[in-house]
Amino acid sequence: MGRHYSSSDDSCDDHCGRARRSFHRNARGRDSHHEDYRDGQRTDRRSHLNDSDDNHRPHRHYSNRNGQSRRRSPSPMEMVSVNTHHIYDDRQHLKQLNIPTKVNRSCTDITFLILFLMVIFLWSLVAFVAIKNVNLENLMPHKDSNGNLCGTRHLTNKRILYIENLEQCVTRESGKIFPTFKCTRTFCVESCPNMTSMSKESQFCTRDICTNYVLQSREFLGICIPVGNCEPSKTTEFSTASTPYPDTTREALTEVCDRLQAFSMAFYIFWDVTDAYPVILGLLGVALLIAFVWTLLMRFFASVIVWTSFYNFLIVFGGLAVFTGHKAYTLRLIDPKSDINFETLNDLNYLKSRWYIWAGISGVLGLLFLLMLVLLVFLRKRVQIAIALIKQASRAIASLPTLVVFPVFPYILQAAGLALLVALGFIIQAVHNEDNAKSTCINDFKNLDYVNNGMAASFCGVLIDFLQHTVAIQIFNVFCGTWLVLFINAFGYLVVAHAVAKYFWTHKSEEPQCMAVVSSIGVIVRYHLGTLALGSLVITILGLVKAAVEKFQHKARKVNSSSCMKTLLRCCVCCLWLLTKSLIYVNKNAYIMVAMYGKSFCYSASKTFNLIVSNILRALIVTKVTNFIIFIAKVTTTISISAITFFILHREDIRSGLELKEPKYIAAPVAAVALSSYVLISCFFNVYNNVIDTLFLCFLEDTNQNDGSRERPYRMPSELLRILGKKNYRRREKKN
């Protein structure tokens, strides 16, 4: 039997129904303002809640007095429990949709990826045909004057090449991009001569020629390089019987030594650097370690470094402005009627005695002082934002340690791409000099059937004909190599940007970050290679146009063209330089937006441009402060490593312990260490700078899309919230 209800039960059902409908109206009113941002578009959640009410509304079945089954609505308390759970799930869904890096991605700019693959395939085909149709032995520098390769055939014991006139080997022919290496008198020898001599016993000979003299040399990469000491008066052996023209030989040696004397310092510098290479490699590792220490210092002491530097510059500029102003005032009292004499502007003593020179210097320093003062007074909050981003970048690198290791691979690939470009350039130039290239090409296809043989041989012949146009094929080679290198560079940048953007938007969650770089590589390879191809193509084309205009400008200077033409070319070069710098900046930020939202290149570039233009002052301050801090880190590290190098090479006891030779010019290895350490540290801090750029753009997007409410909370760190004077809704609720 079913349960029987009285009339009072029916009235209770009506009351419960009214209560339920009232609750739904209130719930819909409370949730009608929920808005979500998906892919940068604002969508209303009202329709979702209205459509899903019936699905979430539970019903109970019971029997009335006549035994008929009816649905009874739940009680108000049951509805409160059900709808509260529904609203909680909806808000959790809103929080997930508010994270840009969790959007549904799709392949972007696929057309340009196909174009990139086609160009690289054609470049590979050109390289294959060029390598197949060139005698690789002709590219080897280790060949004597008779064309014999050192270390092969009957010259197995003579693997080193001795060049009689090394300074005459490199020639530059018109119409060719790469130089030509042609040495007139070369000999394969067992070892390099250890003294300068004209004796017959010291001569090197081939079948028909011999050297008239030998120069003291050392081996480097299988070639004898003069050491710089070749003065005839210092040689130990001179034999007049070694040649039928002894006076001519002595004069020739004197002339060669006079020419090499200009290069002797270069030779000594070269050997000082090569002798100290163990110290150089070891100190490069120390420089990298110091760079890691700098990241820790910037995490905890960034504010101290920035504000101390600003105040020091303020004091220095102010003090120098007062000093130079007082000097100008004093000179003005001594000689108030001094006129400007343009004929003596090159005389330093004259300039030091003119009061208007000191007044001009004082004005420039005073202007810099005012700019620094304005920066400290009116732009203090923006400087604090830059400092907070620097600290957050250090935390991001600590949380994502693979960010430091990963850029090594793109750098290696870029170096390989550049090496391939240069090597292929020499090979193409060698093919241009070959006479039997086309016949060699056709002979490679003899084993094919008749139809394919004719088509393949014809196609190969077309490629060889194209290879004969050296300038055109070299331009194509440079275009392909540059595009490939820039593509690899953009790939590394986008991987770092995606990993850092994911860290910014999800750093408060419990998601593991150890494999962030690996997952970012997978995302970029799967979806965004076309975007990288498009962005790198734009920079490549613009760079080639700029190089062509600069080449034309260089030629215009030689032919003494009109001043109007020269001015026009200078303006074109300047505009192209500015356009290139602007596009590189837009490209980098467009990649960051692609890493966040997964959209196409053009959409991301336009959105990034609008976002930066609306926050141009913040962007300027953050960029300059960041560059200033990184510059201080680079200079400090480079100076420290250079000082350590000088100390090691200057102390004889340390040199003897490390088995190092005393350098003739100690500044040479010190400069080599300074330059190489600066380049290495720049590569490291480029990653650090990329992290800061990504965090800054994520910060701008966070302030633009979110308002701190429960539905759209800020994702930025608490330090940035404190600087902006904003709080999330939950934090206010807990505080109250």
C-alpha cells in the first residue's frame, strides 16, 4: 500500500513547491553575474545555469490516495544542499576556465610550417647535389703545391702543411661572397721548423720545387703557423750554397719578415691564448657558477641593488653637475668674452679652458640628475613592480631548474645551423669552379629505369645549372640558413615562455613543475611550429632587405654618388633598423601570448601590441630596470673573472704548478677570458630576461582580465598585489 496524505499534506506540498521556486529564482539571481573569460572572450554563465536546473533537480515518487504515482519535490533543505553543491562545482569550473594555459589548443599557422618544410627540403636537396658534384679533397687545406693531400698515399708520415707565404693565401674575388684560399707554395712536412733558416738542410721540397727559406713555426690544426720571430739577423743558419741566388733569397726573406713583423703581435697573441686554454675553460665554468649565485642574490637583494644603484647615480650626477657648473662659473669670471673657435676644437687644452664647454657638460649632467629624480619620485611604484618581477623570476628558475639546462640545446643547434650555412657556401663556390659537375650528376642516375633516369638527370641538371649562378644560390643559402637559425631561436624562446606562463598561472596549485619544460616542448611541437615559422620568416626577410640596402649603400660610396642618394640610403637603413628592432620586440611578446592562449601569430601579435601600448610606461620601466640589473651582473662577473685570470697568469708559482708558459702579452688571455665569459653569461641571462618578459606580460594580462573577485581572482604573487594595493576576495573574507 502506498502512503496516504490528507488535505493538509497537499497544502504542505504546495508550500514546498513555492519555496523551491523562490529558491531557484534567488539562486539564479545570485549567479547571473558570473562571467567567464575563455580565449579572451567574455561569456555569460546565465544560460548554462538555466539549462542545467532541470538536470540537477531531484524528484521523489510516491502514491496518492487512489494508488496513483506522483512526483514530490524535495524539501527546501534538500534543495539548499543540492544547489549549494551545484554552485560550488560551477565556481570551481570558473576558476579552471580563468587559467589561460589550460585552453584547448589547435595547430596554428600550418601553412607557413608547410612552406618552411618545403624550403628546408629544397635546401637539403641543393646541399646534396652540391656535395655529390664537388671533389671534397679540393676543399681540404692540407694539400701541397702538386695537389697531394698530406697524410695520404706516399705522404703518410707528412701530415702537416707548411705554407711559405701565409699572408698571401686569402684572396677575395669579385662576384663571390666567400673568400678564396689559394696558397702558391705549400709543402707537406713531418714537423714544423723550430728556427728561421735559409740552409739547404732545412729546406722542404716536392718533386720540382723547394722552399727558399723556412720560418720558425708551431702546429695548429695541422698547419704550421709562424711564431713571429723571423728576423734574418737572429737566425742561426745562413747558407749561400743553398740557392744559386743567395742575395735574392736573403732579400726575399727580409721582405717576408718585414711583412710578418706587422703580424708578429697577432701571432704572439694567438699563441698566448692557445697556451692558456686550460685556464680559460676552467674560468668559464667559474663564471657560470657566479651567474647562478647572481640569481640567488637577485632573489633576496634585488631591491637593495636597484635602489642603491639609483641613489649612487643620483649622487654622482648631482655632484658632477655642481662641480662642472662651478668650473664653468670660475672660467667665466676669468675670461667672460671667450668666443667659440671651430678651428681649435681638436685641441684638448683649448677645450678645457673654455667655460661654455664646462657649462654644456654641467647641463647634460643636470638633465640626467633630474631624470633620475623624476624616476625615483613619480615612478617609484613601477620600479617596485620591476623589482618584484626580478625576484619572481629567480623563484621561477628555482622551481623550474631545467630552464637553465634546456637553452644549451637550442644554442648548439643554432651553432650547427651556422656551420652548415658557411660550409655549404664554400661547397657551392667550389661547385661553381668544377667543369665536370653536370656529367657527374647525370652519371649518378645510370642505374635507374629509362623514364625515371631521364627525369632525374634532367632535374639534377637544372639544379647544377642553378648552382652555376653563384650569387643567386648563395643568397638562397643565406636565406635558408638564417631562417633555420631564427626558427631554432624562436623555438627555444617559446618553450621557455610556455613553461614560465604555466608556472605563473598555476604556481598556487599543487601541480608538479619538474617536467614543465618537457611538457612545453611537446605542446610547442604539436601545435605551434607554424607560428615559429611565420615569426622567424618575417625577421629573415627584413634582415635580408636591410643587408641588401646596406650593400647598395656601400657600393654607392665607392662610385661617389650624389649626396641626395647617400642621404636617402642612410634614411632607409635607419628606418629598416628601427623596423627590425620593433618587429623583434613584437615577435618576442607575441610568442609569449601564443604560449598563454595558443592562438595564431597575427592574433597574438595584435593582442600583445594593444596590451603593451595600454601599459607603455610600465613596460618601459620594467625593461630598463631589468636590463640595468642584468648589465650590472654581467659586468661584475666579467671583471671578477678577468681579475682572477690576471692573478693566475701573473704569478710564476701558480703558472709552474699548472704547467703554463709565460705569456708574452698577458692582456691577450685576459681579454679572451673576459670576452668568452661575457658571451657565456649573456647566454645565461638571456634566459633570465626571457623569464622576466614572460612574467611581465602574464602580469599585465592578469590585471586586464581579473578583478580580484571570487569568480575572477588574481593569479599574481602576493608581493605584486601588495604593490598594486589590491587583494583577492577570499583574503578579505578571511580577514573580516
